[in-house]
Amino acid sequence: MDKKGLIYGFYFNDDNVREVIDSSDAIDITRIHWLHFDYSLPATREWLQNQSQLNPVVISALLNEETRPRATMLNQGVLIALRGVNLAPNSNPEDMVSIRIWVEKGRIISTRKRLIMSVHDLVEAVNRGAGPTSPVEVVVQLVERLMARMTDTINDIEEKVSEIEETILTTSTYGLRSEIADLRRQVISLRRYLMPQREAIQQLLSDKFTLFSSQDKIHLRESADQLIRYIEELESIKDRAAVSQEELNNRINEQLNNRMYVLSIVAAIFLPLGFFTGLLGINVGGIPGSDNVDAFLYFVFFLVVVVALQVILFKKKKWF
């Protein structure tokens, strides 16, 4: 096999020593190992189909372009698909990256297309001698790291909502509408995958998944509880964002109504003035005061009186 498809590879020895697989041509699938591939490369497809000795269903799942979080038991192994927040530079965290995993007693094979920082952290721990010592531990620790990586993203979204709520109390700007819409889009994108991921992790806790020991399931249960808290926080953030957007819309509508009210008052004041000026401005004979040099001043005084009467009337009716 061309090594270009293999990203990471390790053998697990009985003395808890992890041995790096540095030559793809020398992969011994009879030894306990972890192989991590880029499924988008032809070399990965070739190795999985010709040398992995995996079930065709498993191979198809490991190479599948689109997948949702799930956990399915197949023969003596478990097929798992998980998602993690996208923490790559110039990327959106809610654009979650996927990892596909096949784990059985003697090996674990995982595939991805985009970089997953949780896997990178796990590999660094293995290189330090502090990582997992078996295929099942790889799954358990990977789930834990995926959950840990989500913490900052969830907290950032919550902080942004709090800032928007505080801003709405002091000012109302049209720019906040796009910020709230963007936050709601992020929450929807995260919940889209976290909900089935919760179900997938809970399935791993089922008694039928005998591959995981009681200790492994304790760690998985902690990760499941943490994921449930994240989902509950996202639900709360979504509700708070909806309330903030409603409050912002109410304030904006109130501002528009106030402006329309002012314009209506101005129009009401100038309506009779326009009527009188238009009436006396027609070019026909018999216009009153046309022969009086002081007629214009009298007319201006008349208009001032009309405005004063209107102001008194509006105040009496409490329109001001």
C-alpha cells in the first residue's frame, strides 16, 4: 500500500508500549494496532478494499463522504461515526468535522478528510507514552477529547448571547439582527449533529456492546452526560437568542413607530398651512388682499395663529 493514505499508525504491545508504524508496506494486521487514514485518497480505498480484510459494509462506511453520528454493532466489532467542532484556522466551529471508526478487539481503523484536533491531541499523548493502550481505549479517550474540545465553542456562543442581551438593554442597532441570526445558525448547526451523537454514545453504553468494559462505560457515561449538558446549554442559548431577537425587533418597531408618529404630527401641522397657501396662491381674480401691501404680513400672522391653535389642540388631546 502507498503510505500517502495513512496519517497515523501504532501497534499496541502487551507491555503497554505504543510502536509507531513508519512503513505502510509493513503493516501487520495480525498485531493489535490503530490506523488512521484520509478516506479521500485513492490509496486508502485501495488498502481497505484489498488488504484490510474488513466486511464490505464496514469499508463502505469508512469511505462514505456523508455520515451522521451513530454506533452500530456488526459481528464482533462496532462501527462508529462521530463529529467534532471544526477548530482549523479560518473555519467555522459549527461546521463539524466527522470521523468514522471501526473498532474490534484487536484493532481500530479510523478515517477522516479534514483535520480533527482531538485526534491530533490523542496522537501526541500516544507519542508521550500517556495515551491509550488498546483499541477500545482509543475510542473512549477520543470521545472524551471530542467533548472537551466543544467546551470553548459552547462558552463562546453563550458569551456572545450575553453580550447581545446587554447591548440590547443600552442600545438598539440593526447590526445586532445579523449577529443574532448568525448565533442561531451556529446553534442549529451544532444541535444537528450533537443530538444523534448523544444517541450514538448512549448506544455504546448498552449491554449488547460487550467490547467495552465496565470501566470504559463509566468514562463513556461521563462523556454522554457532558454532551447532554452541552445540548441543554444550546437549547437555552437558542431560547435566549430568540427572546433577544424578539426584544430587538420590538425596540426597532418602537423606534420606527416613534419616527412615523413624529412625521404624522409634522404632516398634520402643515396640512392646513398647505391648504391655505395653496388656496391663496391660485392665479385668478378676486384674491383677498391683492391690493393691500400689508396683506402678506397679515397672512403670515394668520398662519402662526393656526399653528398655535393646532399645538394647543394636540396638547389637549395628549398627542404630544
